[in-house]
Amino acid sequence: MMTSAPDCPYQLELTNTFSLDIVVQGFVLKEPTGRKSYVKGKTIRWNVNSDNFTMDVLIDGLSSELRVGRDQSITVWYFNMIMAQDVKLTQSDDFHLMFDMYRVERRLALVVVVVDNSCSETLDPMLDNADYVPEPTIPDNDVLLVGLQGCPLTPSKNGASYSTSPLKQSAQVVPSTSTIETDPFDIVEEYVGVDDEYMHDVHVDVSATCVEKGGDVQVEKDDGDVFAHHEEEEVADIDPAGYSVVHDPENPDIRVGALFPDIVACRKAIRQRAIIVGFKLAKIKMDTTRFIAQCAHETCKWRIHASVLQDGKTAMIKTLPFEHNCPTQKLSNCTMASRGWIADRIGDWVKKNPSVGAKDARAKLQDEYNIKLEYNKTWYGMKVALDQMHGSYEDSFPLLFNWKAEVEQKSPGSIIEIELLKNGNKYHFNRMFVAFKPCIDGFLAGCRPYVGVDSTSLYGKFKGQLASATAVDGHNWLYYVAFAVFDSETNDNWEWFMKQLHRAIGSPPGLVISSDACKGLETAINLVFPDCENRECMRHLYANFMKKFHGKVYTDNLYPAARTFSERKFMYHMNLIKEANPSAIEYLDMHHHRLWYRCGFGEASKVDYLTNNISESFNKQIKDFKGLNVCNLFDRIRELITEKFCVRRQIGERLKSRILPHVIKQLNALSKTIGQNKILWTTEHEAEVTLLDVKFVKRHIVNLQNRTCTCRVWQVSRKPCMHALAFICSINGAEIQTYVDDYYSVEKFKAAYAGRIPSMTDKSQWIHVDLGFKVHPPLQKAVASRPRVQRIRGWLEPGRKIVKCKRCKEPGHMEKTCKVPDPKYVAVDDDIPEDEDVPDPSISTNKRKKDDDAGDAADNEVLINLIRKKARTTPEKPNTAIKKKTNVKIATTQEKTKNKAPLMKAPTQQKSKKKTPVKKTTSTTKKTKKNVPFAPVLPPPPSPPVLQPASGAKRSLLYWLGG
């Protein structure tokens, strides 16, 4: 029975149409001539009507799709949700039970297993309703079916139109019970959703394929019959005089008469066989038409000869006279595993797992083939596989202009800026900025004016920085505004990035830019966005502060001071820190003079985040892309944004309320936590709200007309606080959603994702741009050591490695970089008078002075060094008179108070009675008195002027603490 496809690809009501994913397992086909050939597995998708689908229809459809041998039969299996096990279909009555189990999903998977009946007594070639069919042995850990079994049909993360799950549903995932280190910044209010859209059930009907082209959505309907099979015979464009070649690259058939598609495939098959069996090839002779080799072992007579047939393409093994009688070569390093062989074996695996490295690839190949591989060979083989997938590093930069032209044609208004650097006669890539038109319009129309800016290091061949500007929508889901690539975090690069960002989004009213301790970013924000509110990530500030100041008073007061919305509480906590150590307040005012506390936040952005978690969420989301070439990196990010926009736009179309249900659900849950309270009405819209069940009884004034509360939570976040909820819920007929800001509305959410990211073809079909010159890779500074892949963990992050100095016993630095001088390496001469100046032992004095006017002061210093060196290096000669020498030794600071003798000067210096006056130089080298350790003295920081700031502007801590 024919089934018509629905008008909308996303169908929510229940029908009798089911989608079958028939997974055919690979099997060995036995032909009547006795020849065996391997048939790869495949997946067949049918749209069927459950009322008319029977066993006869299934067998007829499979017979037209598969070709099995005379002694082979077909068995069909499915997962029975009631019995929680795999069940074989034997009669038509099983179909009704099967369809009833998956009536809600309307999608199920069947697995087809071809069984060999040659050894059984009962032969059933085509499973024609037989009473007995030999059951195949199926291990419990095998994944038989790939499809949806008991789970909602949702778009997968890799962009497919359906998700996959194994057939075995009886296995349950046990949550981890390992102890996790408490993170003070891991709080619900700082949460940013990345993949939360998958909690919304979006059912996709595979009978209609949705193709997004530019700004239009085209629906391709399937007019399939009971099963999607065309009765017309396919026209095969095959030469009747040609050879039919069935070749398995993983398990090649190496025998006389074996055919291969070409001579290259033949050579690869012989190499694969050598690695599997464990022998080496020697005396290899090959060209475009033949391949000759023999076993490398001296006593083994095995040899092989293969050549091309008359068609000029197909290769055949013609000579293989002997078998192997040599020992295995698997116990030593495998020399037969070339870079190309490694690339062929791990190509698909690396594509599915882009974050794996050469070490993982080496372990995989060694376990799979039981061989030993060198790490360097595996690394180069993995590089070949990556080049085959993504192209070469050098060719990726000219493709950026083709990618730009393609995006600008599909999505006019998108901002893509590429800058080149001219070095002599060559043009090198410098930096690139991308902001799609739908992202720009969606941010301005549906997102709050809050942007997080940060950068992350790239660990591919281009060791640059990926900068990003991200925001949040009404759901607090991550929103993508713009991203760019440049070589390093410099003032010039950050200023260029912020100018491009200003070109894209302008300066919306109440704009807030949040960042961390990036180099040069603060200066660029103040220069390009002088009127915006500049916030600093509290997590980075807290980590930097705790490196210098340790103690319970800081941990108990600094973060609570940042979290509170009340100015009085903020002053209370900061005064406690000031009483313990006033220099801590001066440090915060000097080094962290941006907004990091909520009591100073403005009320226009409607975001109360203390951390820059939205940028960190984006960096984690694209973590697997950072090793790609720049062109592939940008295209993968475009694919990610395209998928998110498509799914979230579908979610928005299903929402019918005014405010997002997720926000109302949070407020309803918060209202249920309100206990005993007291509400005193002052006017129709104003009341005093007192919560009596809290630790400290607090009373606040709530005004529903102005939507304000004296706790300031409602003003900053624009969602009712607990006091406002207590007042609203006490009014009969009042609804919470009435008092929620429009930025949390469904209309704003739809406006944010109204645009469509352009669909693009592969790079071979992009618009070709001829620049008239070649774009070379960027100029990079040579790095002496191996490039770092994992970033250095922060001070507060779990798993960090805390370094402790062995000299001063303080954490945070090593002994090599310690500023406290080591007393046991201070050179002291007892003959130096107390009023003489000695050079700083931490500064080398072996270099010749450039200033000729230094006079006797420089000569005395050189003389002292020579005397010390002679006393340490000159051995005593036997049978000679002991001469009087100056006593020079290495002593600690406790031994510096012993008896001292005057220094004996050289004769050349004793003759000169007059001393040339020493001119003062501008050298930074300082001399210290004897027995006084070197300690640089920093002048106190100038106190900033205390001014009355405007609302939402940064206020000095001295202003808060009364000067």
C-alpha cells in the first residue's frame, strides 16, 4: 500500500507508517561454482505501512536486494522490549507484536543475518515460512542493530537526521560515584547550555528529507510503496568482457588466480597479508604493470608474481609456488607497516575521533594486528591520513578566499575579513575574522546585550589563537556571534578583533563585555568600546589573588563579596579583608580594576554572570577542532552553528507560551522553596516582604509596577527574586510570567534563530578566486621544544601541579625563579674591608665593562674576581714554600661576621696613587652593601582619585571603603 509523505518533515501525530532500518550483516557468499566472495554489510531503509506489511512482503523485498547461495538462508531479528532480548521473526503474527512495541517511536531496526546451512540436516535456502532455521551464534557484546530503540528520535551531534543506539537495551549506564573536588564556581546560576536543546523531543520523519538551501527549505517527499524498492531493473554500465572483482582489503585472498582492481590494490593486499601472517618481503621489483617479491628469510622459498591482465587495469596473481616455512617476524618492529599502510588503517577511525593522537593510533594498530610499531612511523602515518582527509597545510590558506566568496554569495551581509602580511615578494596569511549575517541579526534581535570574549590556543601546525565572541539567549544557551584567528595575543591583534566586532554588532544600549586576563584585551575594549560595561571573570581573579594572599580570611570573604548584590554586604566583607591586610585591597585596585562584583553591575544587560563561562564553554565545544587547518576549522565551526540554529529554530516553532517554559519552570521551583513569610502592603503595587525561615530575618521592599526589589536581584537579572515571588504568589490571579522581562520570551528566542546559516558544498565546488599571487602560510616563531597540546591548568583547577620553591618554601614558583638570594652561594672574602662595596652575587661580573671611565672601581672588581678564581683553581705544589695567599671561600651569611683582613692590592694598582673619579652611568645594575641580601624595593602605588561614579560604572575599592 502506498503511503504519502506528510507536508511537514517534523510530524508529531501517530500514524501507521513506520520507518525500518534493515541492517544487513556482512557474509561470505557461496556461489554454485564453489567460489567464495565476501559481501560487505549495508543498511536498507524502507517506509512501510504496518497494516499491510507481512512476512511474505519482507522476504520478497530482501530477495530483490540480496543474493545468497544455494545452501544459505536469511534470518531476520529484532529487539523485543518486553523480553529484553533479541527475537527472530518467523511468522506474520510477530509483526503485530513488534509494531505495537514501537508504536510511539514509529521507527525500528531489523538485522538480517545470512546463515550457512551446508552443515545442517534441514536446508532452507530462502526462509519460506520454515519451521526450523539454524540460529546464528550472537555474542552478547556485539552491537547488532543501529537505530532508535526506545528513545526519542532526535538529530545527532554529527549532523545526521537520527540518533543511534545499540540493540541491547537491557544494559543500563551506572553513574560514576567517584569523588569530585568541590569547585566554588560550579553553581547553577553560572550555567551555560551547550547541548541542552536535545532535551526537547524533535521527531524527524525520514520519509521526507529536509534540504536547506540558502534561505529556502525544500522538502523532498518519498512516494515509496510498502518498501522503498523500484521494480524497474537498473541499467548496469559494465563491460561484458570485463572482469568481476570482489576484493576485501582487510582480509585479502592471496592465491594463484586471485583478482584485484588494479596493481596498486594488489601491492597493498600483499603487504596486508605479510603483516597479518608475519613475514617480510625482499628483492621487490615493481612497476605500473607487475609486482615481484620473495620472502626476506634466507631459508624460505616463498615468492610471488602478479601482473596486469589484458584489460590494462585488473591485476592477477600468476605465480605462488611455495608456502612459508620461516619464523614469525611479529616479535620485532614491523618494517612492512609503511606510512601509507598506517594511513589506510586509521583513516576512518581518525575521522570519527578527531581528538586522538599518534599514541592512541599506535596502541590500536598493535592490539588489532599483534605487531610492534615505532612511534615516529605512526606519527607520520597519522599525518598522511590527516592530509588525505583535510588537505595539506600549505594549500589550506589559499582556500580561505574561496570559502569567503562562497559564504558571501550564500549569505550576503556576512562579515569575513582576511589580512595578509607582505614579507619581501611573498604574501603570508596574518589573521581572519568571521561573523555570519544570521548570527549578527539574531544577537541584536533576540539576545541580551552581553558578550564574552576570550581566545584559545590552536595546537595544529599553525600555533595561533582562536578568538571568539559569544553570548546567551533566553534559555541561557550558548550563542555564537563571531570568531577569528590570529598569531598571538597582542595589543594590535585584540584591537583589530574588537574593531571588527564593533563593525558587526555596533554598540547596543547597555552592552556588557566580559573577559579574563587576556594580554592586551582590556586596552582594546576601552579603546573600541569606551561606553560599554567591562566585566572581569571572577574565576581568573580569584586564582590570581590566591597566589599572592593565603589565609581563611580571604577565602571566606572575597567570593561572598563578589556574589552579593548588596553594597552593604560588599563593604562588610571587604572591610574584613582590609583589616587583615590592607595591601590586598591595594592589589585588587591596581591589578583588577574592572567590574568583578555584582553590586556594581548595571541593570541593562540582564545578565548576572560573575565568570566568563560562556567563552570557556565555546572553547570546550570546539576542542576537537583545534588541530585542523584554518580552512577546515572555520568550516567545522560553520557546520556546528548551522546544526544548532536548525534544531533550536524547530524548538522555537513548537513553543506557544509567551515566556520560555524553561524559565517559568525555574521560577515555579524557586517559589516552592519560599517558607514562612510576612507581607505588609504599603500601596497597590508595593509591599514589605519579610522571609522568616531564613537564618537572618531580612525585610525588603518590592515594587511590582517598577519591577524592583531592594535586594537588586530583580533589577540585574530581570527575573523575579524570592521576595518578588512571595509578593506575586500572594495576589489572587497574578501570573509569574507577567513580571518576566521580554528577553526571556518565546518571541525573542525565535528572533535569535530566525536566520539560516548557508549550506555549502565541498571545497572542490567552491567559487575559485584568483588573487594573482600565492598565499603562503603565516610566519611563526620557531619553538625550541615540543609544542604543547594540553594547556597549563589554573591555580584552582583540579588535577593541577603545585610547584613549591625549595629555597623560600613558598608555592607558586621554582627555586630557579625565586627572588630571594640563596645564602650558600654568596662569595665572601674575609680581607675585604667593611666599608668596601661588593658586587651583587646574583649579577655576573665576568663580562668586560664597556665604559672606559669606570676607573679603579672596575679594576678592583676584576682583581677580586681573579684572586678568587686563582684561589679556587690553583692546586698546591709539593716540596715548595707556601706563599701567603688571600683567603677566599664560599660561605653562608652566618659566617660573614668572622674576622676580616684588608685586601692585598696588586703592585700595578699600588703604584697609582690617584684614582680616576667614577662617572655615574644609567646602568640598571645595582650594588649592595656587604652582608645585605639583594631585595628590590618597589615604590608604593599611587592612590587613585576617589570620584563618584555613574550607575553601572567601575567603582574604586577605596570609594567603597571610605577612602
